[in-house]
Amino acid sequence: MDEKIEQLKKIVEDSDNIVFFGGAGVSTESGIPDFRSVDGLYNQQWQYPPETILSHSFFERDPAEYYRFHRAKLVVEGVRPNRAHLRLAELEAQGKLRAVITQNIDGLHQAAGSKNVLELHGSILRAYCSRCRTPYPAEKINYGTDVPRCKCGGIIRPDIVLYEEQLDEDILYRSIEYIRKADVLIVGGTSLNVYPAAGLINYYRGNKLVLVNLGQTPYDSYADLVIHKKIGEVFANI
Ligand code: ZN
């Protein structure tokens, strides 16, 4: 087996205080396309870039167009947890992993069985009224063609953090605490170029920072172990 994966396996064996921080790459291996990826049809179908449509002000201005994008691009049918999700859930059940901190909104960690999942950007599997905050099941917003409305008349929105919106402070604070106290921090499936990923790992104080990402990241030279492989392949072998 790959020597670096062997090293990670040993690090994992020796620790009972592992924290995992994951980005989009964890989900792309389950077949969830990155909504930023520009396919040939994109420009024909959408007048604005995804960062605009997925913003707070756009949602307020044109919820019908927001929901057209949401249902076409964010809702992906039939996706299942991959080997990384499943192994992380196992490590938690074994008492070795303390928390999964994720930037993904697909709920796949919970589907794999993980319990302590900190969703920095919320979840597409929850919704609530933007006026009275009554919670609604995701089915209420993820299907159909209408703008979903609450009994109070307010527009029901997904429980995700849109561009221009703040991260949930409680989740952010708890994420920082887990990272600060972690013995091992494994960062996977993120190029660490965007907020808050890069900022968060600066809170880590240990000497077992592990990066697992297909491409290089700005933190490669700073990490104790760097593995440039697919995250599912790595987790299947540790
Ligand atoms: Zn309402």
C-alpha cells in the first residue's frame, strides 16, 4: 500500500481525538457535481453566475428563479455516501473521531451514520419560513415549480447559508473548539482557497495536520502529511 496512506493509518490507530474537516471533494466522489462547474448548457439556461443566484439579495429579489436553479442544480437524486463518509462514521462509532466539520449541504455524513456533524453551510435537507421561521421538511422546497409559501404567507427557504449571509456563530464556534483541541486534524476534499476553510485550520495546535486532496493546496508545505489522492480511496485503506 501507499506509504503515506500507511502513515495516516498509523496516525488514526494511535488517536482517539480526531477531527475531520471536509469540503466539496468529499461529495463529488458520491456523484454530486460542483454547482460551480460550468457545463456547456450553463449559459443557455442561466442568466447569472451561480454565486449571484445563490445570494441572499437574489433570493429576496427573484425567489422563482432562485428555486429554478436550486431544484436543477442543488437537488441531486439518488446520491449515496461514499467510502470516506462511511469510514468517518465508523471511526466516530469506535470512539476515535470527535466531529465532522463540513462545508457540504447534502447530508451525506448523517446518511452514512455520523452523529456529530457540524454543517458550516447548513443543509439542503432542512427548510424554514423566512418570515416566521417555522421549520418545514425539505420536500416542501426541493420539488415542484412554485415558490413555496408558509401558512403565514412568508417564503419558505432552504436552511443553507447563501452568499452575503453570515455563518451560524454557534456552529462556527463549536468547530473552532473541536479543531483547537484536536490531536489529529484531517482536512479532505478542499483546496483551502475559500473562507472559512483556510481560517479554521489556523486554530489547530497539534502536530498531526493531514491534508487529503487531489490537487495541491496553499497549506501543503505547512501540513505534517499530504496525500494527493481521491479521498474515498484513502479512507477505504485506513
Ligand atoms: Zn411563516
